[in-house]
Amino acid sequence: MLHLLMQTSPKMRSEKTLALTPALSPRSAGHYRRVVLPDTRAVLSARADRCVGVPKGQSRIAGFMGRNRQPAELSVATLLVLALFCSAGDGVLAERYLSLPEAQKVCFPQADRFEAQTVRPTPEEARAIEQKSGVKVRERENRIWLARKGTNLLGVFVLDHVFGKHDVIDYAVAVSPEGKVLQVEILEYREHYGGEIRAAKWLEQFKGKTASSKLKLNDDIHNISGATISCRNVTDGVRRVLATFELVVRPRLAPGGGLPDARPAPP
């Protein structure tokens, strides 16, 4: 959620502000940002006080108004246009929906502990993953957590990253010991549009998929209009994760549920 933080004088506290787009629940589809547009003197105050949390776009508004010697003559409509223009530029703030521990508990609510591991496929294994999934292996390390309840292995939690249209999407895949998708969760989304991929209805399509499933956009995974690139890349990422589990992680699972060939992941 995008907010403008500023220090105001008693006089300025009485000034009215214009709020656009009501706040949505963090779990709601889309999760659009809220823009708070202050009056002329409030923007100048934010610039003069050097308040933290002012995005680049709104800083540019303050800069524009600082050069204008008659800020009171700027209309609310002018400020609105400037705010919308700048918010579409480089003032993007990431939307963090779930922290890592929160995502782990959502995916494996019955687990009483998570054992962190780093799996490093060999060059031969990486080529096999690419051949099976049809997706390039760009990272040579995979961070995973073994979800346990007592001595029982409930599954494997895999943290992964793919690119959206402009920036990285952080997501996680919960895989059963048999190699089936239990759940997919979006942890952090940094794009202007396409946040609908976090909707439960879209993510539920992955449940039950395995390394043998097609996992193709517009085939067994439906698309979301306006979020095609994000949908395709997350779908491809899940397919690569499942191929990695099938070819690398699963063979290393010892009868006791450990990964003796993997080294502990950093905290």
C-alpha cells in the first residue's frame, strides 16, 4: 500500500487531502495501491522536511512545485494528473503478501518445524531439468525446506523466483513427498498490474500437478487477461520446480526423510 508520510504544522493538519482508490485487503485479487494526494503546501512540507517513505514519483511532484513560485495557483486537478503520471513511472513499491515463515505455515499448517537445505544440481542434472521442463535453469542453487511433524516428512517447501514483465516475482511451491503440488503461494509481487495471479482460484489450478503434467498456459492452466507474462512465467517456474524435485530432490530423500547430499541453507 502506497502512503505519503509527512510532518505537518497545526495549520496544515486542518487542510483536506484527496484519497484515491479505497484500500483493499492484502489477500484480495489485484491488490491495487492507494495513492494519497495531499494539498500543495503538504507536498512542499514533505519535501522540505525530507520525510522518509516518499516515493520517487511524488518526490518529483514536490520538486516541480518547489520550482513554481506560486504553488497556491496549482489546482487539485493539476496535482491529480501529476500524481497519476508519476505513480505510473519509477515510484513502484513491492507488494509483500507473505513473509517466508508465514508462507511456510500456510502451505504446511501441521508442520512443527522446517529444516532448511540448499540443493545444488550438477551440470548434468541441470541439463536434465531443462530437457524435462523446457525451461532454462538460471540458478545453480535451490533453497528448500523439509516440512516435518515429529519424524514424519509432510513435504518440501521450495522458494523460487521468476521475472514478470519488468521485475522479479517471489513465490513458493509446496510439494508432497510423492511429487504432487500441494499449494502455490505468491510472496512478493513488484509489477504495476497482474496481481490477480495471487487469486486463490488461479493458484488452485496447480494443486495435484506433477512433473508429468503439461503445465502449459492456455492449456491446463488458464490465463488472466492483463497478466499474461506473469501467468506464463510462474507456470513455467512451477514446471521447472517439479522437474527439479523429480530429478534431483526426490532421489536424495533418504528413507528417514533427510537430504544427506544437501548443505544447510543460510538463515
